[in-house]
Amino acid sequence: MEPKPAAPGPCPGDFRVAEAAAAAAAASSLNPAEARAEPGRRAPSVAAVLPAGGSGERMGVPTPKQFCPILERPLISYTLQALERVCWIKDIVVAVTGENMEAMKGIIQKYKHQRISLVEAGVTRHRSIFNGLRALAEDQPNSKLSKPEVVIIHDAVRPFVEEDVLLKVVTAAKEHGCSDYDLEFGTECLQLALKYGHVNAKLVEGSPDLWKVTYKRDLYAAESIIKERTSQHICIIMDTKEDENHVGHHLEEILKNELNHVEVTSGALCPAGRDLKQIILEQCYNYVCVNVMSSDFEETQRLLNMLEESNLSIFYPVVVISVYFLDYKSVHFDQKVENLMQIREYAKEVRKRNILLCGLLIYYPQDEQKLQASLREGATIITTLIKERNSGLVGQLLIA
């Protein structure tokens, strides 16, 4: 049984606490000032506290669930990223145990998180919350944090909340107030509202994705959702000097027809790669590089250089499929494959930077029907590689 904390007394500071079953992944364009568009009304200052000191006993693994990896990235990093995207959350305080403090600092550094402050967790969740709130109070010596009007309490393991849910929680806290009673007795917010009707409590409707990672199966579900979300945009890279009848354009059309729910765009590596740079800025995580120039790896190398410079792969793995076409009449199969096997070395290097590189060799027969069949098979392989994002296939040369 979780030990009862010493009564911490009244909530530190004069700010309102919003218990948010919330956080991570996608952000909307809502602005808190616009959402309450009443003339002369000022948006409140907001901070967030994440009690991340739990042991994750129900998960059944030695690693606390907030540090369990999803696509090789700790769960709590997804939460921090989502809160950082909300520009009106000024400070994010994370309470972690002393033994995990260095690991948390490493996560912040590796994934370049901003506006994060760390405090030591308490013996219970609510004591950890109290420590986080105390860090936001004005009376703390050497504190660089400003006292907010509203504090969002986030359990750190709900990675798929939208910004508008956070906005609803903040608005409700500002309008309905809160109580420090739950800090003393550790009662969950819903039970508190039901049992003590005189306490200011407001339930806010959440989205279907507002669920908590509690068991190991939840990690697999979260991974599946992230894979689905990062697979919604595919960019086909081709030299703009190629004519419209080039086989690469036929492959693009087949992908568009088969993936009618996915945005398929084309980008160019020249001149100066301006279009492609814009696509990278829009956070596309999937690239099909059609190599049509004399040097087998010229286009792919240039694309990889641009991706590395962009730091796009810090948060999510970027899939790059280097596509080649084989005409048996012009190049012998064994010779072509031998030349392309060097893709393994490229893949090993970029894998260190979270870029998943695979090769795809598509048979290019003279017969039109056979060509279409090869292209459809190639499109199926491309789709599977992008959806699965399997690091075990990095450096492999697949043949369609």
C-alpha cells in the first residue's frame, strides 16, 4: 500500500491547479486568448507539473513506465514534446526520483526539450505534485520560474491529447477554481467530485485518444498509433529534369492510387532543393528517392545530407527508401546487385541518427503489363516499409 504523505498544508502559491488527464503528440492551432474571445479579458499564465516518480509496478517491467521506449524513445519525451508545442504553457516542472534524475537530464538533452525544470519526487504521487507546485511558488530561493495563475497536473503517461483539451482544462480551472483538499488526502479527482459536492470540480470531455499507458500492451498500442500518424505523408524524390514518362512517375501514380488516405507529394533535389526543404520543414517522415542519374547513390546521398542537417529525425524515425530500376538488357542483374550492396554501409551510418534506410530494386521489363506488375509490387513493399518502420530491415536490398 502506498504510504500516506505528511500533510503538506495549503497549496503553495496562489494559483489554481487543473488536474489534466492529458498530454502528448499532436497540437492544434487553438490560442487560449482566441478561445475565450471576450473583449478585455486576459489569458491566464499557465505552467504544467508532471509527477513522474512512479515505479510502474502494473507494467510488469523493471523500467518505470514513463521511461519505457516507444520506437526507441522514452514515453515521457512524447509528453514533453506535446506540452512544449503549446506556446502558452510557459514552464514545465517534472518530478522524478533521485535515482532517475540523471536519466531524465539525459532525455532532455538528447531530444532538445525546452522550458523543463526538474524537482525530486515525493514518496507518493500527490507529494510529487506538491513538490512541483512548490517549485512554482514565488517564495523559492534561486528559482527562475515565474508564478503562474493556472497549473496543469499531468500524469506523464497519456501521450495523445490534443491542445484543445488542455485549453478546456485551463479554462475550466480559471472559471471554476480548485481545491487543495486532494493534495492532503490523495483522492482521485472524479471520486473527490462525487463524494464532496461542495468542492469546486469540473469534468472536461476528452478525446478518444485520451487514455493512459498502464500495461505493457498499452505500449504496443501507443507505438501503433505513432506509426500510423507518421505514415500519413510520403514524399517522392526525383530529378526535375526527368520527363513525365519516366517510370518513377508511374510509381508515384500507383502509390497515390493505392494510398488514397495518405498524402503523396513529389519533391526535387534541384535546383538547390528548395521544395524539398519546405517538405522537410512540414515534418514529412517518409521519403522514396528514385535514383535516375548515372551515379547510383547520388540522389540518395544528397537527400540523406539534407535530412541530417534538418534534425528532423530527433523525435521520430525517418524512413528513406532508395529505389532503383533494373533493365536486364542494359545491366546484368548480378552486377547491379553487387553495386547496390554498399547501401548497407550507408544505412549503418544514418541509423545512428534515427534514419531508416532501405534499398528497393524494381525489375524494369519491356513488356508493359509486366512493368505495371513490378511497379505495383514495389508500391506494396514501399507501403509496408513505411507503415512498419522496422529497424530490423535497415540496410536491406529488397527486390520487386
